[in-house]
Amino acid sequence: MTLGRREFLRNTGTCVAGASALALGFIPPRAQAQETRQYKLLRAKETRNNCTYCSVGCGILMYSLGDGAKNAKARIFHIEGDPDHPVSRGSLCPKGAGLVDFIHSESRLQYPTYRAPGSREWKRISWEEATDRIARLMKDDRDKNFIQRNEKGELVNRWLSTGMLASSAASNETGLLDFKFARSLGIMGLDCQARLCHAPTVAALGPSFGRGAMTNNWVDIKNANVVLIMGGNPAEAHPVGFKWVMEAKIRNAAQVLVVDPRFNRSAAVADFYAPIRAGSDAAFLLGVVNYLLSHDKIQHEYVQAYTNAALIVREDFQFHDGVFTGYDAAKRSYDMSSWDYERDEQGFAKKDLTFQNPRCVLNLLRDHASRYTPELVSQITGTPEKDFLHVCETLASTSVPDRTATMLFALGWTHHTNGSQIIRTAAIIQMLLGNVGMPGGGLNALRGHSNIQGYTDLGLLSTRLPGYMNLPKDSQQTLDTYLQASTPKADEPGEVNYWHNTPKFFVSLMKTLWGDHATAANSWGYDWLPKWDRSYDMLAYFELMHQGKVNGYIAQGFNPLAAMPDKNKMRDAFAKLKFLVTMDPLDTETSNFWQDEGVYNDAKPEEIQTEVFRLPSTCFAEENGSIVNSARWLQWHFSGAQPPGEAWSDGHILGTIFTKLRALYASEGGVCPEPLMNMQWNYRDPEEPTPEEVAQESNGYALADIQDATGKVVVRKGELLPDFSVMKDDGTTSSYCWIFAGSWTQAGNQMARRDNTDTGLGNTPGWAWAWPANRRLLYNRASMDPQGRPWDPRRQIIEWNGQRWVGADVPDYPLTSPPGSGVGPFIMQSEGVARLFSGHSLVDGPFPEHYEPTESPVTGPALGKTVRHNPVSRVFADEKPRMGDPEQFPYVATTYSITELFRHWTKHSQLNAIMQPEQFVEIGDRLAGKLHIKAGDMVRVSSKRGYIEAKAVVTKRLKRLNVMGNDLDQVGIPCHWGFKGATRKGFLANTLTPAMGDANSQTPEFKAFLVNVEKV
Ligand code: SF4
């Protein structure tokens, strides 16, 4: 802008006048405040951190005052986006923009408090009283109920009557302490938020490609030609990550397709939107598979070289009337022995590269998917046939080598009783199109919580160990039996089959857990690990709690009363506990489950005998540590202030209770003290381990000089491991989580790196550190043909330099295996290739199949079968009476998140509460017309399990669909309100949802269930 002399004088005159008026005190206070705001950062300390909400992991800069002098407590007064961050580049969404209000929320807990049995109030207590009492209660319960041997006399060392729910936003370092704390005591009921969000993703992507994580990364979305958003709504749930979708539109003229029950905010900026009935995604996607195969729209060379399409399946494997071979209806499970390849004398899978053999995987898949014709898909899903075909054609355009499609999904695909198989179907589509391993391709699971990827990596699930190893089960009584079952043999000769290193990862873990107590003579302390007889996942464990079989529970940074399905049943389950401990920065519904909140929580405190300890913990802004974003980046953050009041870090709370438990066992003795007493807890202050020492422990150390194959010492005793390739199975290395090896090396903390140089195609390998081995794009060798030529020269990300693989990304391949070596690019797979047919890996079938949700409006047969529901989904007998039918509950409901609120956390933040102060539900205009409901009317939405009341938003975003010849209306239920926080009180949305789970991961079916709607 150029200013003329007259304007210049006018403007400067105004400024001078303004300054004079200010000096004379004539400016009103509000204007004075505006004048002084420009100096807000003067004398402030700047601290780097990450947003605590979703797993885009946006960088933030926190500004605090208080110079650290005695009695000058730092206080964060401003937070803004970090402009250097390669993903967020200074942006924050409405949730991130409200972070400072979260830190200073009126709901922040200041002191430990206690609720006595039958009491109606909280009472303040000291940390000493609280931790003494908790340790006492835990020890008494453990001594009374610990199971050393099962009925068969097998050593199992487990404790079932007290459980623990680990967080989803706490740091990795806290996660390591959670694991050591719980497993040293033998706790089996250990689970985390992953169970409620992306567990089906891991169950599906692991068997498909080798690892269960997002294949590409946020920035890489910009390289796509087609973006399919289905089973997610990133414009609202991951707004800053969504900017890379817009970048793909701008840079590549990418076609963005949205398939969703609602015309949501992602759809609003997409090129094409198709409606779908909630719960019918597998039918839609299997229809796409059928389209690609029947129209020969597959990338042939990729499919032949990089998938198991040519492998031959056993004769006795069949599919009939909705079930695969080996089904046992009484047990609701499969004998999977026929789900395998034909094998030669050496045990390798047979193959037919000509595809003449009808038992080839590709031919069986073609047959299996052929039932999903466009007509039938349209009838099942309610998607108009022409819309369905448009999605098919657009995806099919990427079957050529130089075009890619990426798929973005989240809980819309996971929250189903066949969630894992929905994601498997998507994986199959991407394999057929040759889109896996390609920049701009892949299957991108958008993780919800800021560190739920990390908590999954750390093995905080009931039958898991860190780094995607399994906890041993009862029948694996010896280390040899366990390792034999856990270490796969190659299905094809010459393949990398990286999991053959399992013994190295496992023994290194055991050395971390038991230190010098772990020796070859005692199988590295194998007996001290608890063994499992069945899954004690959240659904199963709360079922036991409801049956009165659980006495104690610890909820860490988690609000299960609001998060688990069937809230009224949950409240009744909590009321059967003897003691409940919550560790949280906020005052949650869970810690107050016993409060009488009228219609919002109809409890009778005097009848509830549970002792409750409400322990205040620090939040993200008050701790150092690392969290893992959805793209597997471990990002280190720093504390910018002290916590409020007497709040402690989670590590401090766990360390103190752990130390007190040990002291009790030392002084009194007790049942099976060895795992607890032998657990390595050698921190400088055992009551308060520092994040730095824990992070190094997680990476791992050389416990002796480590030599390479030539005898040269590559790591000296006592040094941090440079990566997982140097790990040994002879007790000379330790590492808690093998995939994190390399995150903190002799060169320092790799997670804190800040070089945002783009090495090509949006890769920034110098920013933070990604598992595994700092790779940013998984399976990147598959972006080139077997001879090492890129499928698309514009998308070349690695290359062979004559001696080794190099490039913009760390190659996901043996560095010295040359082009043409025949080594497959999916190095974690025993076949070396991606799996169209998944063998024994999933419990509900090696090919995906559409099954109706547990509560479904479709009551008759379809797809030529009578079996309508997933025959092995998680169903508890006493849940059946809590299921509704379409006569009584004629509408399909689906839950979701909105952009201004994050689960049940942001309702405690003033800014977010102002933006979305009151609960609402979305109802299509045609249904509203039928029920005489106007926008703003109060409505009651009820399911077989309870009801909620909320304001109606009447919208055209929810279309009436035609499903199997009948009209069908859908209802949208945002899930953010409750009876605590800064918003108006509301109903917990999970009052409505059913407690049925995915067959593989037991993740509840939040996304498709039946309701009725009435005007109040
Ligand atoms: S909620 Fe997600 S997108 Fe929003 S600021 Fe936080 S990390 Fe970024």
C-alpha cells in the first residue's frame, strides 16, 4: 500500500493524538489493553511443546512469565502455533487455539481428594495419606486374589481383581512406567484408549503389510492424485492435517472423494460426496474390489510382484453361507487350519505366476468379491448406484503406475463389529491399485489422541508387549515354546522376514524389565511375566467388573464412564468396586460416577460403597517427554510451567505407590513378591523417575561390547544403542521397545531435533524421529519396480546408487540388496509381499466379508447368505437383552466428533465451551418433518440401553436413503458433553451405544446402532 502525504499526516496525527490521549488517561480501559497487547511476549520465556489433543501433533510455542527465581512460579499466558513445524507450519485448529484455557481450566485438580464409602462429598487428603492407603488396598487385594497357578497347575502369575486403564495423551516415558508398574504386579486388566479407537487398524494393517500404522505421513498427502475420505472426517477431527488434502487439490488437481453418512465439513470442500448407511462400509469397499477386478483396473506388475496374488490356497479352504471353513457355532470361533497356502516339501508356499490355477489368491478373491455387484452394493449401503460407480471409476484411475490414491480413515471404519475387515478391504483395494509404498498413496489411519500411537507401540493392551510382541499365554510355559510360536518362518525362500529377530527384541525387553535378575539360567525372568488365559480387554474387564469380580481399578488420564459403551451399565459396574483411583489433571465424570446429577447421572451415593481417590496430575504443558503422532514421529516436548496446587506427574504418582508397595512386601512378605521386587526400577529417585532417564531406557543400552560379524566393536558397553539392528538375544543388550531404538543415541535426543529441511516430496527426516529407523514412508521400496525403476519418476523417493539404497527417505529395505535380487519390499511379512489373503492373521476370515452391525435395520438375507452378523464378534450373553430391534428403534444412529471439541476434554476449556456450549443431535429434514420437529426443539433419542435429550439441529446433511427397498433415516450424535466441565450440563452420548466388539480387537460398535427419536 502507498500512502499519500495527506493520508500519512492524518494517520500519524491520529497516532500522536492517540498516544497523547493515552498518556493523559483519556483512552477507555479496553483500548488501553489493546495498545499494550503488542508487548505481550516481552520478558516471556518461550517453550516448545505439542498440542495435547489429536495426533496431527501440531507444534506449539508456549509463553510463560515468572523467571524461575524463588517464589516466582512460571505461568503460561499465551500459546500459538510453531511456524517451524513441518506439518502444522504455525497453524492451530479451534481445539489447539484453546489450549491455554485447558491449562488454566477451573476443572484442574489442585489437591488429592478422597470420597469415603457411602459419602456424598469429597474430602481433601495429603499425598502421603492417599498413596499409603492405595498401596495398602492394592497389596491386600493382590495377596488375597493373586493366581500363581491355573487349574492345570501351569505357572501363570496373574492378578485379575485389580485393573488399570492407561492414558492416551501421557508421554511415552509415562507409558513405560505404566507397563512396569502393572506387569510387575501381574495385572492383566491393563488396557488403553487404543482399544476404543484404532485397535482394528493394527489388527488389519499388520497382517496386510507388516506393520499396523499409518503407511505414509501428513505432508505426503499432498502428493496424491485422488484422496478418498471414508470412515473419517479430517476437516473436523484433524483440521491442521487436513491442510495437506487442500494442498493436494492445489498442487495436483487431486480429486477428493468423501463417502460418509453425513455431508460433513470434509465433504463441504470435496469434489464429490456420496452418502452411505452407517455400518455398511465393507459392502461398499468389497463392491470397489469387484469393480476393479471385473473391469481389469489393477496394476498388474505390482500385484504380481508385490502381493500374494499368485500364491495357491489349500483345497479345503472354502466360504459358504457367510462363514469360512472351520466354523464352530457353539464356540463362536474358527478352526483356521485350512486358511493356509499349499506348501512344497520344504514348507514354502506354492505359487502360479500365470494365474491359471483357480486356487490362486487372486482368483479366489475375484470369486469372493463377485457377489458385490453395483446394484446390490447400492441396495445394502443406500448409496445411489451412480455415486458408487463414480467412486469406483475415480479410484480405478490410479491403477496406472503414475497416479496414486491415498485413503484417509479413522473411527468411522474402526467402531464396528467387523471394523478390522473394513480396513482389510481398503488395504486390498490399495494393493490392487499398486498404491502402497508410493508417495501420495497408502492407507492412512488418522489416529485420534495425541499419543495413542505411542501407547499402542508401548504394548499397553491386555495381551500385548512393547513393539507389537505378544504377552505369553498359559500354554507357553517355557521361553522356547513362546519364542517358537512368536518367531515366524519365511513362507518364501530368501525373504527378509524381519520378525525372525523376535528373540533379540524379546530378550532385550526382559533385560530392561528385570536387569541383572534376568539371566540365561532363569530364561531371562520369563516366569515373572503374567500369562493370559483369555483377553482382559476393556469390554471383557468391565463385564467382569459388572459381575462383581473386580475390586480395584486405576484410571489414568482416562474417563471411561464417558468413553466406554452403555454408560448406565458402566456406572453400575464402578459401584461394585471396593476402590477406584483416578489420576487426571481434570475433574472427570469417572471420578464422580457416584454423584447424583439427576437425569445426567442418576446415582444414589449412599448406596455406593466404593472408596474413590481423585489424584491431580500434571498436564502436557508441565512435563518433559515424547509423544508419537499418527505418522509415527516421536516428538519431544518441554515443560513450560509448574503444575497447579499440589499436582504430581504420573511418573511421580506411580513411582511413589510402587515404592510403597515394595516396602510393604519387604516388611510383611506376601504372595509372589519376585516380579515386583526384581523389576528394574533403578532410577535416581525411584519415587520420581525423570523422563530423560526413562527415554534412554526405552531406547536401550549395550550391556557388553557389541561386535559386528567381523568382530569389530560397534557399540561399547554402557553406550546407548544406535538402532535395533545391533540387538542380541544373549542378554548383552537391553531395550524396552525395540522399534524405539535409535530415538536417543550417543548423539543425543533424536526426538528433539528441529531441522525441517525438505529432502524431497515433503520429507523432513531431520525433524524429530520416526519409528522404525526414522523411516517416514513405510514400504517405500514398493514405489519402484523389482528392477529398481520408479513406477513414477516424479515420485522417486529412494534409489540404488550402485552399492546401496539411498534417497530422500530412509529405505525400508535391506540397504545392500540390489535391484533384481527378488527380495520382497514388505520386509516384515513372511512372504515378503503384501497379503490379499491374510491366512491365520485375523480371527474372522482371510478375506473380508460384509456383516451387518449387531443392531441393524436390515433383517432379511442378502448376498446369498443367511449369516447376517459377524459370527465371531465379541458378544457377551447378558448383553443380548440390551440390544434393540428396528420395530422399536427404527433409525440408525452414529456418533462423531465436531471441530471445536475434543472428546470429553475440551468441554473443560472456556474458549471451546463458549464455541459449543450446549449438546445437540443432528436430524435429517425429512425425518424432522415426519416427527414435527423444528430446529432448536428438544428431542429425546433413545436406544434399548437408555436415552439422552438434546437440542435438534435439523439439516439436509443427513439424507434419507433407500436400503433394501425401504426408506431409512439416520441420526447424528456428537459425543462431547457430560455433567462436568465448562459447558452446560448434558447427557453422556455413550448412554446409547451397545457394548459389542470387533471380532479381532474387541473395539466397541459406536458407529452404527438403532435408536428412536421423539420430540420432548
Ligand atoms: S487438535 Fe489436532 S489439528 Fe488441532 S491443533 Fe491440536 S494437534 Fe493440531
